[in-house]
Amino acid sequence: MQDILFDFISKYVSLTDDEKHALLSLQLFHSVKKGTVLLKAGQKSQESYFVLKGCIRVYYMIDGEEKTTAFYTELDALTPHRVPENAPSDYFISCVEDSMLLISTSDMEMEINSKFPKFEIMCRMLSEELLAKQQIDFDEFKTSSPEQRYLNLLQKRPDLIQRVPQHQLASYLGIKPQSLSRLRARILEKSKA
């Protein structure tokens, strides 16, 4: 797993052996079981997550119903938006699959950034990429129909179709599970015509 991490980091900065050892000494690697809730709404946390293997999701509970807003899979990073201000979370984060995660805290990140400034540079670059990607995803979601959202998902993240339960996928697309079934059938019919 550490090779996956170091390969990812190498896209941004090169690491010395000392820097690699410093990262490994932080005990960041965590094996987490499917169904584990990493963060609950109302709970404060200082943890950030990086998915090496598996899938985690973000969801809100609204009127007793789960509303999924994001899935994070291999090489995706997530810092809950309330972590920097040390405020209670608005949402839940849970594991959709058995996962191997890097879990770091704000204190760990400050320590490593002060010892090795290049990590701060890498984190800034990664944050800029993630922000741009989230804005694009948000704009696409707001300007597309449920069918277009599903087709975009098939094109950009086809693995989610097999990995995520249908009710969570439907919630992510902003529709009911029954509507997703009808949508799939309609798309299948169009492809046969």
C-alpha cells in the first residue's frame, strides 16, 4: 500500500528516503470494514481521509432519508469541510466497501508540513485540483437531467455502478431507486433501437 501512496505523491513532488520514513512513522494506514461510520453529523473531527483501496461516501440525513452527495474511491482525498474550523459536521461519512485508508489529523499534517515544506506545496496543488474538480462536478449536476447525470456517471465513473448499492447511487443522482430502474431500462431500450 505504501507504494501506491508514494507513486501518487510522486506526481506532485519527489520524496527523499527521510521524507518517506517520516510519513510511514505516522502510522497513517488503516484497514476499515464496510459499513463503518467514520464521521457522524454533529460530531467534531480533525481527521482527513485518503482512499488507497475501497469506497467511502458522504451523505446527509434529511427528514429521515439519506441524501448521498459524494463517493470517494482509490486515490481520492477528503477533508470534511468543518475540520479547519473545528465545528460539528453537517454530514456522515461511511465505508461502502472494506477500505484501506490513510487517516491523518490536522496536528499530524502541521507537523509534517513544518518538517518538510514540500508536503505543504503538494497539499496546496492537490487542494486546487480537488476544488476545480468539485466545481465542475457541481456545475454538471446542476445543469443536467437525471438521465444526463447517469450517462455522465457511466462515462466518468463506471466502477460505481457495480460497487455502490442502487439506493445510494439513486440518491447520489438526485432520484428515487425506482426512477433509476426506469432510467436504466429506458437507456437500454434506446441502445437496442
